[in-house]
Amino acid sequence: MQDKHRFFEQLVSAYSNDLYRYAYWLCKQPTVAEDLVQETFTRAWKAIDNLKDEKAAKVWLITILRRENARMYEKYQPQLLEIEEGLVADDYHNEPTYKIEKQQLHKAIFDLALEYKEPLILQIMWGYTGEEIAQQLELKLATVNTRLYRARQQLKVILTETAGSNNRTSTLG
């Protein structure tokens, strides 16, 4: 029992920040993201004996978090919130243009359909390969690749439209 407790504490220590970032990307609400992570670890503790391979712990926890997120949204659809600039501010990039572009990119990714947003976030945020994403989302590799391609295409369209409207606004003003 002591080893189980110690192992669980190591999981919490190693992955809580990453799980929070992923949860925040999914829901864009800090308190909801915290609740998702808490529920993820609660379920993980209850099922810790089912984890056969310690190397698969990260994927296992992400799967639990994704399912918790899905369970939460089965009940209701919360209103979407705009991302505050302070939440996406980066100390290394203080230029206003960079902050605006970063905010536009985050908003564009957030506006994607879940089927496109999820694999894209897993790839760009977690660094998963196509095969790992396919395993994580329980999809075929071809489906994952198609969704990643479509997500990028949609992002290009959204960001091009945003840039175009910004140029029109600045030339009119």
C-alpha cells in the first residue's frame, strides 16, 4: 500500500501541471480545468491497480481527463469565454503585435471543432506523434492525419480572414 501511495504521489507531482494545461486548452476556464484535473486524479487513484505499465501513465491520465471532460459536457454546454490577454502573456515576447497574434492564434484554435482541436493540441502542446494521437483518441492514423491537416487548413483560413479584416480596419481608420 505504501508503494502504491508513493507511486501515485509521483504521478501527481510529475503530471499535474501538464494535465492542467491540457484541461485549460479544452475548456478555457481555470476553475473548470482545476476540477477536471482533480477528478482525473480521483479516478486515477481508484483505478491505479489497473495501470499495468508505468511508462503509459501519462497517456492513461490524459485519457481519464478527456473522458471526464466529455462527461462534464454531456450534461450541459457552458458559454464560451474570451481569453484574457493576461492569461496568454509571455514575458519573453512583450511586443503588442506578438501578443495580439498569439491571442488570435489561441482563439482560432479554440474556435475549431473538437474533432480538429483535440489532435492539434495533442501534437503541438504535448508533442505526440500521429501514431500516439491515434492511440490516445482511439482513431485510425489516417483519420488523425486528416484531422490534423483539416485543422491546419481551417486555422489558415481563420487567421487569413482575421489578418484581412485587421488590414481593412487599419486602412479605414
